[in-house]
Amino acid sequence: MWILRLNMADRTYRLDEVPEAYRLLGGRGLSSTMILDEVPPLCHPLGPNNKLVFAPGIVTGTPAPSAARVSVGGKSPLTGGIKEANAGSSWAPTLANLGIKALVVEGQPKEKGKYWMAYLSWDASASKPKVEFLPADEYVSLSFYDAFPKLYKRFGERVDIAGCGVAAEYGYANSGIAFNDMFKRPSRYAGRGGLGAVLASKGLKFIVLGKTGGPGVPILDKALFEQGRAKLADALRTHPITSPKGALNTYGTAVLINLLNEAGGLPTRNFSNGRFEGAPKIAGEAIFEINKQRLGKELYNHACSPGCIIECSNTFFNKDGSEHTSCVEYESDWAFGANCGIDNLDDIAEMVQLCNAYGLDTIEAGGTLAVAMEAGVIQFGDSKGAINLIDEMGKGTPLGRILGGGAAFTGKAFGVVRVPAVKGQVMPAYEPRAVKGIGITFATSTMGADHTAGYTICPEILSVGGKADPLSTEGKAALSRGFQATTAFLDSTGHCLFIAFAVLDIPSGFEGLMEECNGMLGTNWKPEDAAKVGGEILKKERAFNEAAGLTKADDRVPEFMKYEPLPPHNQVFDIPDEVLDAVYGEL
Amino acid sequence: MWILRLNMADRTYRLDEVPEAYRLLGGRGLSSTMILDEVPPLCHPLGPNNKLVFAPGIVTGTPAPSAARVSVGGKSPLTGGIKEANAGSSWAPTLANLGIKALVVEGQPKEKGKYWMAYLSWDASASKPKVEFLPADEYVSLSFYDAFPKLYKRFGERVDIAGCGVAAEYGYANSGIAFNDMFKRPSRYAGRGGLGAVLASKGLKFIVLGKTGGPGVPILDKALFEQGRAKLADALRTHPITSPKGALNTYGTAVLINLLNEAGGLPTRNFSNGRFEGAPKIAGEAIFEINKQRLGKELYNHACSPGCIIECSNTFFNKDGSEHTSCVEYESDWAFGANCGIDNLDDIAEMVQLCNAYGLDTIEAGGTLAVAMEAGVIQFGDSKGAINLIDEMGKGTPLGRILGGGAAFTGKAFGVVRVPAVKGQVMPAYEPRAVKGIGITFATSTMGADHTAGYTICPEILSVGGKADPLSTEGKAALSRGFQATTAFLDSTGHCLFIAFAVLDIPSGFEGLMEECNGMLGTNWKPEDAAKVGGEILKKERAFNEAAGLTKADDRVPEFMKYEPLPPHNQVFDIPDEVLDAVYGEL
């Protein structure tokens, strides 16, 4: 396999052999290592010296289940630290099957405001991939919903597409990188941390991959890999959360709305309450029921990418039975719903659709709207006003530029003190004061506030992988550390994080996961090695962040969560600073 | 003397004896010490736990020359670190003469958007100061030029006024605290770092001081003090920069325009050149000549505050001979002039006047306009457009809120890479690539980019206190360290920084300075102790910043200055990181 480098300064490319040091790495492990190795930590995120690394996971491109993920790494315009955001898309296995272990976007054109696209395909005659750089100016300022069909028309149906939207063109710190889903919709996102703006700063609008040809992904020990794959697939098919017609396949991730609300941990109206009276109206169950009414039949969810067993992505339908958007994830639903005091799923779906159109991260967007509501720009619950504000972002008006900077930026613009962000990144749908373990993850993750960085919700809310009292502080630092380290490993395999539900509860599933990797790489990893391998990745990310100027002062929840008790439990965030510091200190 | 605390949570106050630990401190030394002692470094700058400390200098309130300065300290909304900004105003000696060594504003009202003013006067019957809290809502959203006359009408002519303007009400990180000048104009500023917004966040619009009564400032050894005062006054009257009808008294601080332009160190069009073709048209000499034409006579400058020998403040007049604004300082002139590509002094004067009206720091405002010009919001040289942008800030429009956040904030909003800021604070009127020592000060100062924090311009440009080649890197770390430490001492005495010109060149002046202080405090400081005493203050400021999360990564000039050579010398900023780290490392 190769490392492919696209130099946007002069639109040239280079294929390098994979260095031995990178052989065992993939996904997040590879993207974070390369960013640490190659990006000056103090560079301007939108300047010529930042880079983007696209790395498929270790097993991505193989028949491993639920494993079509690509990690995107770079220095984040939002946090100022290292960023890895990953997405599930057929783009990921296509890149892997073209023989690319990592695609690096580097350099910067002298021309400002000019855009290109890179068309990467298999050159059968040369037996290697080739890249064409084509002008992309005609796609500038287009909605993704207009741009993607144009691209499919131009390149044919057998391509996968990654790209940045208008939010990225404006340089917003809230701008993601979009990937196509199985229905060619621009709905899969490496959303968090503003990596879209980094791509745009390189003058690169789209990376189009031809799906034809390519050497595929080499597997060192096919039998071992197959043995692991089967065990993992079995576990996924068995666990009630991940099984067909199980919780995720039926209600999607928004099944969490009622659970978090019940626990008093559903952040409501800019993190001023842990319960939302409108929760049932926006819950996953409501999505399922509304779709059933509107379609006249029960609709189970679909896969975001090939080879997925879980199939958790919903589509939300209009009253007339036409498609409104895909997909209304829990965190998006919460961000525009409970956190904005909005209980109308049609309006929430519209906001998701708009964010996908403009290339905005829904979590950051919803968190930003809630801060704007706190500032009095519009009122909590004003869903039409909220939709208008997202349109302001899409239009690049001055107000849109404030909101496009994210929640912390918006808080500064309006002098708002209650901003629920860590390292500049807004908190997702879990209240640190009501679910202490996830608060530790938010505070200490190398990524800024990020639930996917160490999802202690498993034991704290879902009784998966054990059971922990969400309100208790006991043992939560070790819990978060373990989840963060294991997640860094999981994000390297290319598997979806959701396989964790199954592998945490079903030991043979975890064994299968490690056997898959051992089959790929020739390693001899056991389940207990996952946290060790992941821990090394965290250390690298931490090293980058330290060199970028982040300190333990950045490993804190916002001050107001320490003096403002949260209803209904009326607790503050009471994890001592020393405990937070021990999360990475004892890694 | 007392420490006076205004608790804005419930509008009560308290007079405390000065603790022994604070006895030798004044001005910056006292404000920085109290902020370190009392403010949680990770608090939100606009939240309930930040404080503002107003501390007159050690000799302020005495007959010491050019010594009517007050230091304002707090956690800065602009830099996230400690901030000391000082201003020269009769407000400072009045506070001292009321027996107040430090006035602390703390707490936060529950009521949002409600404002009070504190009227501090001498209670002769109780032989101590008293404070009345009065509603100030009628002054909200008023220009300072409307508010100050209303206040003088209400409280009579014998009061001094400090307050925050509309910029502060909006919570802008660019918002200063204004003080009256000798003509009751709201033109003297503790401008940098957003301390106005901190005052506004406390619900405190104005601090009005009655000038009648008060115990005065105690002097331990009057003869020694008088001996020192006389030596210092002599030096000031002798040195060509500070003497009557000398450089500052004639041309004001803007005498520097031609000097910096000649040196290739006058940042032009957002720090893209070190020379401005329009420099002669905006120079101090031009101000003098234009005033002479318009008034029909030569006009020398006036003092900003009582007891000043230097008298460097100009007033700029309209064509019809009416007053336009006071005062057009070098840094303001540069900020709206060369840095914006504007060579029209009438428009520059208008921008100064507007900033004074709204309560904006002119340096940050001009630096912000230049970044907005780089972003294409308006064109370089568009002075009418620039005036409009300042009005946007005054109106609190979304665009105004972006600009009000300062240059670094505006850069983020528009995705601009070339932002000449350190620690979030925009660089003032000296190019680090052409004047290396001041670049070291900008990079390493605890205050963010701040020329007053260590004015190596003295030897590098003015041949004051020795002579150093501005383009050379040799010995510049030690030079900056020495200037930073001595300045921290000077800022504690209450003297204007401009006495440095005289005391650096005239040894008896420096002796006089120390004798003054020794007479006040009973110390036995020699000239060589100034840097030692100041160094201890810097260490405290640094300690606050470290606890607030600032690291050596924050002690760097912006990346673009390291790869973009600056005309006309075509040099980059080539001070190695280790040298920067040694500035405070070897303190």
C-alpha cells in the first residue's frame, strides 16, 4: 500500500511506500501519528503548513463488519489542537482498495478563492493509482445537495466523494468534511473540529474516488482474520443494541433521548436543565412512529456504509411521504431539540438537512444556536428562528460568520458566560453534572468535548460493559481513561464505535475484533492490548496538543458547571482537578 | 490608606486596612499581585469570579512629576491572561488622595443588563471615604461624549470620572476603561485587553470620585522624596524628548511616524510592509503643521493629567478651527493610518474620536480594521469605509460584534491567516521583523503584544539608553527582559512611561526616581533595583498566566512573520524559540 500526497501548492502528487513505522497503524492511529510527525504544532490551522490526513482503518476494505470508516486528521481550527474526526462511508473502503493507506493533503495554492478537485482512480496500465487535478470553481458556493448530483453526473455512478461545503469556504471553525452515504447523499460527516475549513484552505473542494480496480487490502493471515470476523459478526447480530431490529436498527441513535432524559442528563436549553419536557416528542421512538404514520408501514434503519450489520441510520420523512433528511442522529436531534428547547421533529430534520447542505457539524451548530438563544439573538424554542440562523451561516452574513465560528466563538461575540465547551469545542448531548464519567471524557479528551472519545455512557446509562452510577464520581477517572484508550484503538481499526456495545458485553466478540486485526497485521494482540495500543495513540495526540500550547488548564469543564447546580439532581461538576489531571497523567 | 471593595452582587462596599504584604506595592505591582492573590485563573473573564483592581501608583497623588497614573488589573477577556492597563488622569491622584491604595470591583449582579454607578467621596464627619451606588441606566448606550457632560452636570465640576462605554456593554474583548482628561474629555484610556467589558459585566458603568477632602497620600521621608522629585523634574526638563517644546511637547508621540518609517519598521497595510508612502502626511510634524495652518498659530501640546512636565497630548483641529479630537497618539495614528493604508489625518482623527465615544482601544480597533481589509470586508485605504466599520462596532451589529472582538477574533471570523497578534492582542505600531527587540517584547510580555511592556524602541530607534541595531538579533532577549522588568517597576510608581527617556539618559534622573520611592516607602532602592523589583512583578503575572493555561507556545509571534519576509529589509522574524523562552526563563 501507499501513502498518497496531494500537494495543493502546485497540484502535483506523489506515491510513497508505507514506512515500516506506520505498518501497524491505521485510521486514527495513523492520522494522529502523521500529524504529530509532520505538522508544526504552532502553525496556523488554515495556513500553508497544516495538513490533512485521510486514513482508512486497519480492516477497512475487507469483509469485516461495520468497518467502513475513514479517519481525518489535522490541526483543528476549532480547538487549536490535534483533531481526528471519522466517518462511515463507502469512500473509506474504496480508498483502501485503491491501495492507499493514507492520503495526505498538503501545501496551499497562491491563488486565493480558487478551488480544485482531485480525481483519484486506478491506472491499470501502470498498476497504481493516479490523480487528476481539475478546476472546481463551478461547485463553489453550491449546496452539497446540488454539488453531489453534479459530480455523480460528471464522473459516473461508480465514484465515492468527499468534500467541503460553503461553511468551509467561509473558513468556519464549524465546518466538516462530507462523504456520500449508500444512497449518494452527502450525509456522512467527519464533522467535528473544523477540518472542512482546512480542506478549503488548501483549495481542495472534492476528492473523488473511482471505485473500479485497485489491488484491494492485503490480509496476512486470511484464516485468522475470517475467524475473528465471524466471531465479531455473531456478537453484533446477538447483542440487543446492535442486532437486526434491535434498538439501533429500530429507533436509531435517538433511542437515547428518553434514556438520557430519564437520567436527568439530557442537556436542555443551553445546559440549564437535565430534563426536557418535550423529550418524548423528539425521541427515537417518535421518529419511528411518525415515519410509520407517514409511510403507512414500519421502517427499519439502513446502513451508512457497506458491510454494516448494525444499520442504525434513519431517514426522516415528510407528511406527504417524501424524504426529508437522513439521518437524524441522537446528537443532532438533541442539539437542535432539547438544547434549543425545540420539540418539533420536522423542524429538527430541516436543521439537519441544512447543516448537511452547507457542510456544518450538527452538534456544534446546535450548541451554537443554544448559546445564541442564551444571548437573546432568538428565543429558546423558536424553531423557525433557528432555521433562519442556520441559513445565515450558509449565506456567510456577519451573523452567520459569528455562528459559523461555533459555540465558544459565538459566546465571545455576545459576551455569554455560560458556554458549554471544552478546548473550544461544544459539548455533545450528555450533561457532565448528571453523568460524571462522560464529563471527565469531555474535559480531558485530546479532541475537546467529544462523546465518541470515551463513551462512558455505556456503563453509566446503558448498563453495557458493567454498570456505574452516573451521579457518582467514584472510579470515573479510570473509567474514562479506559474508554478513551480503547476508543483510540477502535478508531484505528476502522470499525464503527457501535461495535463496542457488543464487544464489551460479549467476550468472543472482543476476541474476534483482535483476531481480525492480528489476521491483517501479523500481530498477536489480545483484548487487554486494545487499551495499551490505544493509549500510545492518546500519548501522541497529547504530545501534539502540549506543543500546540494546551495544558491541564484546557482539561476542565467550563467554570459555570462548577458553581451552577443542574436540575433535577441539583449537582455541580464535582470531579476534583487532580482527578482530571490523573486521567492522562496515569496513562 | 485603605483597600476599598465594591461588591456589585449586592452593591455594598467595604474599607479594609492595607495588609502589610501590600505596603510597598502600588500601581501595576499592586494590581497584578491582588489579581494573582484573588482571581481564580480559570474563571470566565466576564463571570462573577473575575475582579478589577484600580491602583494608583506609589507616588501618585504627590507632587512627583508626570505621575498621575492608575493601573487597572483583571483577567483579560482578550488574552485570557492577566492584564494591567494604565492611564494618566486626574482620577488617579484623586483616588489616592481619598486614601485609597486600591479599589476592587468584585461580584456580579443577578440582574442582567442593569447598571449602577459608584460615587466615592470623602465623608468628613466619619473621616473616611464613603460610597453611594446609584442607578446608571440612563447612561446606557450613550456616547462617552454625551455621558461625561451629563455626569459633570449631575455631580458638579469637582469630580473625576472613570467608566465603560457601549463597547463594554456589548461585552467586546476590545473595550477599554475611559478616564477624564484635564478638559473633562473622556479621552484617557486604560485601553488594552478588554477591561471595559469586565467593568460592564459587574454592572458598574461609572466610578465617580469627589475631589474634595481626603487625607492625601502619606510620605515617610518628605525631604528625601523632595530631593528625588527635584532631580527627576530636572531630568525631564533637560532631555530633548521630554523637555518643554521638546519632541513630545511639539509633535506628540506621532513624532515616531517618520522615524519608524525611515527604519522600515512602520507596519503598513496589515503588516505587509515596513514603509508607508503616506507616512509624512500622517506624521506628528504634519499634525503640528495642519493645526498651525488651521489655528493661525503654533500650538504646543498639553498635559493629560496634573503635574506633568512632558505635556505630550495633542488636540487635532478641524478646518474651521473647531476641535476635532484629543489626542492623536502615535499608535492610534499608525493603527488607522499606515496599518490601514490611510493617509488622511482628518479621517484618522474622526476614528480616534469615535473610539473614544464608544470606549474602544484604538490600537486594537485599527489592527482589527486592517485584518478586515485583508479579508476584503473593505479595501485598504478606504477611510470612509473604515469610519463606517467603527460605527458598526458602536451600534453592536453582527459585523460590529465581530470587529469588537478584536483583530484575532476578526481573523477567525473571516478565515484570515495573517493576523499580527500575540496572546490574542494585536501588535502595536512596531514591526517585529524590522525591530527585533520589540518583537521579543511582543512575543513574551505577560500582556500580549504590547509596546509599553518593554519599550526597546528606546535604544533600537531613538538612541535612548544606548544604541542597538534594530535588525540585529544580538543581545535582544536580555534587552527586552531588562526593559520589561524595569517597566513593571515604573508602572508601579505611577509615573508615565515617558519619564524613561529622561532617566535612561540622565543618571541623576534615575536616582531621583528611586529617591522619590524611597521617600514614600522607607525603602533603600538604588537604580539597579528597579529591574529586580519589576522582575518580581513579572514573575507574579507569569504565574497567573501559567495557571490560566498560557505556555511558551503563547510566547511566539504569529507564524506568518517567520516565513514571510517584510519589505524593505526583506527579513523574517528570526529570533529562535529558545531565545524567546530565555526571556522569562532567566528572569
